[in-house]
Amino acid sequence: MKSVLDTVGRWTARHPWRVIVGWILAVVATSGLSLISGASYHDDITAPGSHSEQALEQLRHSFPDAVNAEAYVIASWPDAVDAATMDAAAARALLLPDVRDARIETAADNRISRVIVHYRVGLADLDADAAVAELDAVADALRNAGANSAAAGGVVPESVQGPSGLVEILGVGVALIVLLAVFTSVWAAALPLFVAAAGLGVGLGLIGLLSAVVSLTSVSPTLASMIGLGVGIDYALIMVARYRQCLARGLSTEDAVATATGTAGRSVMFAGGCVLIGITGLALCGVPGFAWMGAATALVVLTTVAAALTLLPALLGLLGPRVFGRRVRRAGHLPLDSFRSARAERLIRRVIVRPVVWTVVCVVGLLMLAAPALQMRLAQNDAGSEPGGTPTRVAYDLLTDGFGAGANGPLVMVADLTGPESVDTDVVTAGLLGRPGVAAVSVVQISSDGAVGVFTVQPVTGPQDEQTEALVTELRSSVLPAGVEITGPTAAMLDLSEVLSDNLWRVVLAVLAASFLLLLLMFRSVVLSAKAVLVNLLSIGASYGLMTLAFQTDTGAALIGLSEPVPIAAWAPVVLFAILFGLSMDYEVFLLSAVSERHRQGERTTEAVVDGLSSTARIIVSAAAIMVAVAAGFALDPGVMIKIIGVGMVCALVLDVTVVRMILVPAAMTAMGSANWWSPRWLTRILPADSRVSVASESHIC
């Protein structure tokens, strides 16, 4: 592999403009094709085979119009509903593209009314962005007439979408500051940003093309941007550092590029492989929508790795020694960039004096932080979790005031009237009326062929309330007769949560096994590989506990900008595990590579740990600081769905780079001594001898 990467690096250094022009064309082509293909995103993830999905299939067959997209524009009037203005709003909505009908529903107090809009097509076939803009225009007309109005419903995303690009700009700004502090050169600091931007540009274009073929959620490009931006900058940082070392050791520009690509580039490939293993583990979660989300993120990771291995060497070949500051170049002596940290070395030497004690303290501390995760409440995050004053929250509150909290998530009952057991819908609806937790029951509609009956049940409580979940469970288990199923957004989300929870172990097991095998290939040690997997599990578990405290306690919610505690989306633990495990392995690869390199050079385990960790501390902390900055931008996003991802990543990364990498890893490795390098002889014989990687460090010969 090293010889291949050497050749790639040397060729790009000789032909930099071919590579640069190629990447520019790739960005333009993928972005242009994405626009032409009509990229669109839909938050309509379902759990295949679930009760709600089976009922939805019955609806598609017998009531095809019932499964088409719908939305509503709601208005609250100071005194009484302005009927004429509402009629005009309904008429305007009826003229919108793909709209089948628009009807008005008015609350009992005659103060709140809404226009319910039904479309001729499903959500997947609707231009959601255009539809939302059109509905907002109807709401604007009502506001101009004196009402408090907002649009919501299936077409309108429930989660607030932050200002486009704002969080990425924040992350890039902090990354630039970190890179300038590390390299003290504008060119060297800018290179990782250029490379990450190119990889991200191509990756997002490919995601747009993918969205034209499969159903992708609106969170997919946001998540991919966060991961791609962070890892792209991190990987380029490592390769630029190695290139500068090679120049300082007297290599020519071409040789330095080739060597940096062959050594640090190999670390980048393995680290990127770890991230891909984690993300692609989502394919086993049992929900195609999240599997495709993982595939979309994987595309961006692949393009950023490709940019680091091809575009970056080309740029380095053009710049030559200008990756050093002008003052350094004028001095005539290029310094060996050392990422060695004296502060980290002092900390590690204190830790290894009592390795068993520090290992126990860290493990117990991480387990204590993880303990609150046992009380984590998983449920859907509806618009009631969004910040006050946002359009989605305004619509949610108005609907609650006028029609009850349960109107935000009615339960759709589908009765099979042709089954072996006859279903008397009159008896069923009568039994539901007045039942605790039930606010209203609609009239039953029978399909034209008489095969299916449909009616709705409005809960007393909102979609994310625990009482609503308990009501659905009770109805399914002991109230509804065989042949009657529950569907609708609320029931579908509960089923989705159950499927994700049931399949979490598959994702975890697959990611752990694949990561263990990759680490075994890299370091040829069963103990090192197993230790890396276990400490990463501890780090992620602790981050889950901190997330629980942040989102489900009054103090935590206030600290992260929420008005009240909210449940954590059921998909969050699965998605975050896949992402965080891959990112944690990133740092583990760079750290263990340095320690393993020192050990192969003849150092005892203790000194190899001290030397390897202290020599890479600055680069790992710098890389983590960049990723934390990117994630923090998402943690500050007003939308709860994005905030969950950001807060989870910030918690995990901060714990990982401080407690785990700087204390637990050196303590555990020192305590295990020579056992760190153990593997069965039969396994050692079958592992390739040249699979080990090395990270940028001043002791490695360029």
C-alpha cells in the first residue's frame, strides 16, 4: 500500500494543475447534476414490516388519497374567526400546484381556524421546498389580515432548520484559528480547509444525486457536512504536518510529498476506514431510511479521504516550502515541526506511576457518567420541542390551543372488514369514546369495495407525551380487536423506535467486530485491539449519560437552550453510536500508531507509551478541537434534531480526547505492560507484515 500511495503522491506533485482542475470539474459536475436531478429530502422514515406500515399499505390500496401529502395553515384571531379571510385563504391554497382539496376546520371557541390542504401526490413525489414556500405565502396573507398564523403538517419539517451554512462557517472559523496556532503559516493553515471544502463539495453533490433515487432525510446532508468537514480538516492536518517534517529533514518537494502521502496517507486511509465501518453499521439498524443516511455520510467521508490523498499532495507540490512562514524561510533553516507536548508528557508520567489506580478511577468515573443513560427516554421529537416563536412551534401551540394537544398527532385506525373475524366498527368506536386518554373519535369511512374501514382517534396528550405512548400500547394489546391496526405519524414513530431499539445490538456487534478486525490488521495485537474497542465503548456510554442529563433534566435543558426537558429521538443512540465509534477510532489509530512505532524501534512499553502519546498529543488535541468546534456549531442550532447530534458529539469528543486518550489509555497500557503486544502465534503468521501504520511524528524517518 505504501508504494502505491508514494506513487500517487509523486505523480500529483509532478502534475498539480491536472489534479486541481480535475477536482474543480468534479465539484462543478456533481453540484450541477445534483441541481438538474432535482435533489429533494423527505422526513418520512418508516419501519418496514411494523404494524403501522402494514396498516398504511392497506390504506394505500383502499384509500389511496389518504396516504398522499397533507399540510395545514392555522390562524388565531384576536376576537372571532374572520370567515371571509379564511375562505379566501382556502381558495388560494386550492390553486396551488398538486393540491387536491382544501377545507376549513374551526375550533369550538370560534377563535382558531385552519385550512387543511390535501395533495394529489405523496410526500416523496412532492417538491417539498416549493410547497412549504407556497404554504408560507398563504400564512403571510392571513398575518397581513391581522391573524397569528403559521404553516405545519406532513409537508412542513417539524424540526427547525438553522441558517444555511452558519454552523459550518463557525466550525471553519475555529478550525482556521487552531490551524494557525499549530502551523504559524497562513498557507499551511488554509490547505486543510481547501481540501475539506473540495471533498465536501463533491460529496454533497453525490448526496444530491442519491436523493433523486432513494428517500433521504433532510438531516442527511447536515450530518454528512459535519462529519466530512471535521475529518477532512483532521486528515489534511496530519499530512501537512508530515510534509513539513520531511522538508525540514532535507527532502526535495517531490520526495517530501511522496513520503508524506505514503506514510501519513496510509494512516488517513485506515482512520477513514474506521469511520466508514461505524457509519455503514447503520445498514443493520432495520430501517432503510437510516441505512441510506449512513450511506450518504459515507460518500462524503470517501470524497474527503480521496481529496486528502490526491488534491492535498498536488497543492503541496505547488507550494513547496511556502507551507512554512515567510520569517522561517528567510532564516534559511526549516524547523522540525514537533507535536510533542511537555504538558502532556508530565501528565502521562504522573499517570503511569500508579497505572492500576488511574485505570480504575477512569473506568469507574466513565461508568458513573454513563449511569443516567439507563433512564434515557426515547420518543419522537415533535414540533412541541422546538424553540418558542418559530413557525413550527407557533403552529403546534395554536393547534393545541384550538383543538387539543392530541390533534398534533392523531391515531389512524384501519379495520380489515374482510378478515376471518368480523370487525364491527360501531362497537369499536363506541368502546373508544370516553376511554381515558382518548379525546375524540371520528366517524368511520368505508372503502368503495367495503373491505376497509378507517377512522381517527385523537389522544388527549401530544405525540411525544408518555401517556400517548401508553395509550397506543394499551389499544394494541388489550382494546382493539384482531383486524384493527393503528397507523399515522405518531404510531409509525413508536414502531420506528421499537425497531431501532431491537436492532441496536446488531449495529453495535457488527461495528465492534469490524473495528476489532481492522485494528488487529493494523497493530497485530489482540490485546491492543480489544482494549481500544472497550475504552471507546466506555467513552460513548458516558456521552449517552451526559446527553440524558442535558435533554431530560431542567438544568441540562436550560444550559443547551431548550425551554423544557424533551425526549431523545429513538434514532439518536443508533446513529450517534455509529458515528462516534468511528471518530473515536480515528484518534485511537493515530495514538496507537505512534506508541507501536516506538515499541518496534526497541523502546520498553512504558517509555513507548510516554514517548508516543506525548509526541502526538498536540496533533490529536488539535484535530479533536476542530471536530468539537464543528459539532458545537450544531449543538447551538435551534432545531432539536440537529442539537441532539451536536451535543452528543461534543460530549463524546471532549471525554475521548481528555479522560480516555490522555489518562485511561496510558494507564491501561502501562498496567498491562508487555501483554499489550500479545497475539497467538497462528494469528501472527497469517496477518500481513506490512499492514501496520505510522502517524506523523518527529522520530519517524522521512
